[in-house]
Amino acid sequence: MKGLLSTGVCLLVVGLLTSCDYQKYNTIRQKDYREGDKYVYGPGLDSPAVQTNYKYTARPELADRTNKIRQKLFGNSGL
């Protein structure tokens, strides 16, 4: 009797999950306003975006500030 009851509950749960539209609303339906933008998506399907080619000059004075922030956030964790 106990096995029949647990089987029935299991079938009921599976039936309820399959009868509803599971993850029907787990998508975003909106227009991509940057679709085809070579700056964001690159000139081809397998090419990197144009913005990844930019090189910035190093600013060594920011290294000290970065280390102070890291020290404040993580303490002496061996970094």
C-alpha cells in the first residue's frame, strides 16, 4: 500500500509538471538594438568584437591603489 501511494504521488507530480508550460517564460523577447553592430559583435561570425582590439596605456600609479583596495577587501589572504 505504501509503495502504491508513493508511486501515485510521483506520477501525480510528474503529470503536473508535464501538463504546464515548464520554463515557457524563461526567455527574453526583446529586439537587440545592437544587432549587426560590428563594434559589439565584430565583422564576422567567428571574429572578435572591434572593441577587444583596443590597447590602453599602462598606468603604474594605479597599481598601489589597486593593492590597497584588494587588501581592504580580502585582508592578508596571501595575495
